[in-house]
Amino acid sequence: MKTQITKQHTAVVAVEPQPTLYEEDDMKTKMPAILKLAMVFAIVTTLALSAISALAQNANPNENPNQIAILRWYQANTVGTTFSMGGGHASTSPIAFDGQNIWVASTDGYLAEFSTAGKLLYGPIALPGTNAYPVGMTFDGANVWITDIANSLIDKFNVTTHIMTHYNVVQEPYFIAFDGANVWVTSNHDNTVAAYRASNGTLAKGPYSTRGSSATGVAFDGKCIWVANTDTNNVAIFDAGSTGGTCLLNGVTTSLPVSQPFGLAYDGVNMWVSYRGPSGTGPGGVVKLLGTSGAYSATYGGCTTSGGTGTLVFDGAYLWEAGGYSGICKYKSSLFAGTLGLVARYSSAGMSVNQVAFDGANIWASMGGALVAKF
């Protein structure tokens, strides 16, 4: 039997409590301290903003871009600390950061996960496909995607459940980029780019002709997909259409005054293209394309012996190029005032640097000898 409760409503008048003499004295005591705290906070904020501005203006090539966030100033490593994938595997190549850990694949078809401290957390595990040869990698927020040029597959690996699926795609898929809804894959064989739904791997857009030969690098700028055509020295732009609105540069193709454009990275203002030089053996460097028009803007050399590599990553301040046996080449981005271009090189201890990734604090490089290096 339920008990019935009768509610009686009484009008209540809100009365603002009056501070006692003791409370008034306490408030008077605390006010200077509160004001001091507010002043200190304002000063610290001003100093932090000034430091960020100074970083952009002074452009010390060895400054770590994460120094403001962690309130600790230190120099970037000039020689990378290396960690082994183990198992006698081939060189590591595609590499990506998933927001917590680093994923890397070897050219003999194995996938592994490292912590940002360099500890091997998972793998190496074999990728599906006969004699798999991974080339590109990206992360979509839940899965790492790997292109397998030998089997014309893209492999989707959930970083939490460790479930692997794979999908048949364009012939000889090369690099891959995520636009918020789809993964875009270049075909080095067909000279096309196509979008596949990240949800189920089905074709969403394309394939579209890249208006050039040997399509390799691919990047998303928030509205447009940019593709590098290595053998015809040009970059083509497409409307992603998935997120961010309409790409007004859809259909633009820009010829470059350099040989073998390869990797792409967007710095929030302009698109940057790494190039490998004649026959892919250097000298290499980067090209700046205007983000508003796709037009050629400038060339910055200095990566002397690219050795057939040349992927590119942006760290929020600088651009880092995988420079083969030159190690890693570091360039000022559009965020800096004054002279842009090469500011430093970092040694790879005799190993060829194949690809690069950024974890929010450090640059990671895939290398020969089944190694990854942290700079």
C-alpha cells in the first residue's frame, strides 16, 4: 500500500543575507589577495602571449613548439632517439599519430604501435594481402587507414578493438588523407584520386583524374583536396564536399618550377609541397602555394639528398620534411614574419628518413632498419 503525501505550499520571500561584522572584515582581508591573484594571472597571460609572438618572430630553429603549452623551455633533439619495431622487419615507412600513440607500418607488411615514450605497445602484426606493401597512413579519429600498393587495398584498423578490415580500391593506392567523413586515396597507376566512406569503405566520390601523372601526395585544407602529380610537376585541387563547405578552387591545377613534388601539408594559410629533385635523388626542398588561389608563390631549397622520400608535416609553427639521408629538414611556415625557408637539419644517424608525423610535442620519423625516431 502506497503512502500518500500531501504537499502544503507556503509563500517564501527571498531575503538577501547581510554579512556580519566578522564576514565584512574577512572580505576586506581577502580582497587584496584576490586582486593580486588576478594581476598575476593577467601578467602570466601577457607573458605567454608575448612568448608565442616572440617564437613566431625570432624563429629559433631549435625551439620546441610545445614549450608554451607545458611551460618548460628546452631544445628540440638534433639527433633522434630511435626505437625498434623488432622481429627483423624491413624499413618502416607510413607513420601516423592517433592522438595518443604512434602507429607505423614496415615495407614488408607489418603494423605496430608505439607510445610517445617509445615503448612498443602492440604488434607487429601482419597486414592482410599477399606480400603487402604499405605506403600511406592516416587516422580518422577511431581507425588508422593504410594503403597497400601491392594488393590495391586500403586496410582499416580500429586502434581500440584491434579489428582489421580491408577494402578493394583504385589500382596501386599511394597516399591517403581524411576529410572528416571520407578517406581520399591517390592512385599512382591510374593517376586518379577517389574518396571512400570512413564508415564502411564504400566509394563516395570519384575516381577523378588528377590532371597529371604519378599521383602521390594528398592533403585536405578544410574544404579542398590537393593532390601532387610527381612525374608532371603539378598540383591539382578538388572539391571535397564532405565538410567545411564548397571548395572554390575546384579544378585549379598549378605547375611547379621544381622536379618531383611529393608530400603535402597545410599550415592554415598556405599549402606546402615537398619536392625530391631530378630523378628523386635531390636536391630537395619545399614549395609554397597560396591557399586562397592555389597559385605558385615561392621555392625553398636545402634538403640536399632526398633519396626518394619527401613527405611533409606541419607542427603548428614549422614544416618538417623527410629528407632521406639528409635526415629531417625544418622550414619556417607562413606563420613567421620575415625570411621563410630552411632553418635546420636533424641527423638520422646514417639511416634514410622515409616519412614523418607529429604527436603534439615531437616529430617522429620512420626509418631504415625497422626503426622509428623521435625528435
